[in-house]
Amino acid sequence: MTGETTPEGPVPGQEETPAEAAMKPSLEPSGEGAASEASQEEQAPKPEEPEVPEDPAPQAPVAEAPEAPTAPKAPAASQPAPQNEDIPSAPLLLAVEDVSDSSVTVSWEPPETLGRLGIRGYVLELCQVGASEWVPVNARPMMVTQQTLRNLALGDAFFLRVSAVSSAGAGPPATLDQPIRIQATIEPPKIRVPRHLRQTYIRRVGESVNLQIPFQGNPKPQASWTHNGHALDSQRVSVRSGDQDSILFIRSAQRADSGCYELTVRLEGLEAKAAIHILVIENPGPPSSIKLLDVWGCNAALEWSPPQDTGNTELLGYTVQKADKKTGQWFTVLERYHPTTCTISNLIVGNSYSFRVFSENLCGLSASAAATKELAHIQKADIVAKPKGFVERDFLEPPKFTQPLADHTSTPGYSTQLFCSVRASPKPKIIWMKNKMDLQGDPKYRAVSEQGVCTLEIRKPSPFDSGVYTCKAVNMLGEASVDCRLEVKGLKLWESDKPCFPLLLTSRSS
């Protein structure tokens, strides 16, 4: 059981209630026994106060004091003391559990003897060092074996005692041997470095550096910075430290600001340190020199030297570019290339090329490049043809029809076409015939031959154009022919119901 209370004192001008008076220990005897005891007290010599050792061992976390005052004695009570069987004994193992800058916690164990009436609770009392009056912390008995006193002031020093209270009164108290002193608690210093500052902090030349490093400690610790083990240059670096952090600021960083910055936080002989590495970089310089080693075929070999200034950081590589003399446009051939020699291939024959190389680091490419002074001329090599033995293939072929003519039926007055295809080498001569009579020169017929396809168009045929049509192909190797039958069907006049007479055509001579 625990309880939290604040120190309370008696109110001036206010009389004690019977309940409060009953809780106080009754030390005055009553009746005959009281008179005998009073006479014995007058005859008995007064005991001397015990001497306090000069340097008593304080209980943790009580600070040492040169002279620890003894606990004041309780004043004699005016009421008669109850029987011993009704009063509980003193609580056991009274000890200080915790002391802070504004509170104290004490605990105890129940007494060995609770009395016949049992206990109603415990009363915790406080007495300032140098005073003789005990002030109850809690107005009424509380059934707890641990209490915390809060809202205490720094520098307070006081004694504590606790008594078990029954219906018959309060038993003898258990008192702390040493006073309790309220002092400021010391929290060891500790630095919490942000995650992004646990690695090298990289900034470019001209950028600002703003480091905010939190720390802990109570009371306020003292913070200080060093750069590579030396004091900071106050003209370039400004530092502002508060209760919980320290800020380092550089308005315009330069390469000389690179290095190890160490923060030290000190408090009461304790200290904590944290190191932060800052690297200030800029663009690198161009390669020192470049030359054209050799040109052969469609290839060119280059070599260059590393730059004298790498920008205060390592290089990521080189960028190689080429430009044709005709166009003058630069094209990137290699990027982040680490060696200092390379071969440029796939150059165009007959062109002349220039080459240049840039250096590159975290800031980017160098402001300028190293360029070759001479041009790489890709010459046209004399090529001598060496023909191999070649056997010409004989493509000569006599005419051969791959698609023959097909029999066809047509209607008088509507043009019709006959188709066939022939293959031959050299190109054959196509001859069309009707009933074995050559049709060449007859305007009624139109013959066309393209890509081996032979077409004969008969314009507005009549029944007299019926017959057997032949297509003949002739070249120097032979000839071939195909034929078909064309039938032009007309109306039969004798199939009419009316008799018909032949139409006599007469001619009149002039």
C-alpha cells in the first residue's frame, strides 16, 4: 500500500479535536500508578542526549553533511498512557526509497505487535532540521506502508518518523537516524547524434552548414566544440548552445572547413563526446594532358593524365566525347570511365575527328575539358577485289505454259477475255490465232503480255467469233501452244411463234 501526501503543519489558533488527541501518544500516567511513576521520574536522573558522530554515513541518495543533527524527542503527552497490550509496537525497517529534487519516498514494515485492538493506520511526521516540533504529514492515519512527499523545495533538510495508531492511541515511532536533504538530481550528460550526421556530411563550396546536435543532462551541462582538435575560428564558425542542444553554423563553407568537429558536453566531472565529419567539395579540374596515340582502320587510341585538383573528393570517372570535323557536334562515347586510356571504335571512313575528356566527381563534370590538338583522319584503304570462281547458271528455258486456256462461253455484244500464263527464257514471242489464223493486226482483238500472263480481249463478239483460239509462245529454244473453244451464243429466230422471212438486203447502185 502506498500513499502520496504533502507536508502539513498545525493551524495556529485551532484546538485539537478529541480524535487527534487520541492519536497522539499518551505519556502521562493516571491514578495511583501515575503518582508513583511521577515520583520515580523525579527521583531518577535525567538521561543525557546521545552524541551524534561527526561524519555519519548518509543513506543513498542523501548528501553527506559535516554534522548530522539528531532527531528531536517527542514532547510529553498530557493524557494517561493506555495499557501496553492495546498499543502497537513501532513499525519496522523504515527506509528512504527514493529522493528527487522535489520529492522523497519512504517505506516501512508493519510492527511486530499490533495490539489487542489492532491498528487503524500509520501517521508519518516531519521535523525540520534545527526545529523541535514534529508536524504530521497526513492528518488521519493511513493504511499504507509507503508514502511519497511531493512539492518539496531544494535545500530542505528534515527528519521523518512513522507511528502505528490503534483505537487506544499511537505506539512508539520509528525514526530515521539521518536527516533527508532535498538536492538537485544529477543526470549524466548524453549526446544524441542524428542519423544523417553519423556518416560523412558532404556540402558544396559556398553552401551553408547548420548542425543541430541534441543532448541531455541535468542540471544544464556545458557544451564546447573543436575542429580537428583545435578551437573553432569564431570569425567563420558560430556556435549557440541551449539547455537541450547545440547548434554549429557556417554561412559559406570552404574546403578548409572540412574535417572532424567534436562536441563535448561536461557536467559535474562527467562528459560525453560526439564526432561529426564534414567534407566540403567542388567540381574537379580537367585532365592535365591528352594525346592521340594511334589511328588505324576505324579506330583511334587516346591517353590522358589525371587532374591536378580532384575537388577535395575522389573522382567518379571520366567522360570521353568525339566530334566530326564536318558537323562540329560533340557526342558522348564513354561515361564514368575509370582508366586513363581508351580506344574509340566505329569511326566513319573518310571523316576527321577531335576528342576531349572531362573529369567527374560528386559535384559533376569539370568546368572545362582536355581536348586533342591533332585530328584523327580515318583514311580510305585501297581495296583490291579478289573474285572467286563463279559458275554462271543457265537460266535459258524453252516456253512452257503454266496456266492453259479454258473453254469459254460469251454473250454477243459484251467484250470477253481469254487468259493463260507462260514461262520461258529468253522472253518468248506471243502469237494468237483463231482457227489457226493469225489475229495480229485485226482491230477487233487486243493482245497483252505482262510478266508471263497472256491476255486476248475480244471486243463485242458475235456468233461469228465463235471458234478455236490458240496461244503460241516462241523463243530461240522452242515453242509451245495452248488452245480453247469460245462459243458466242445468240437468239434463235425460228423458236418464235410467228413465221419469219429472211431479210433481203438490197443494194442500190447510184
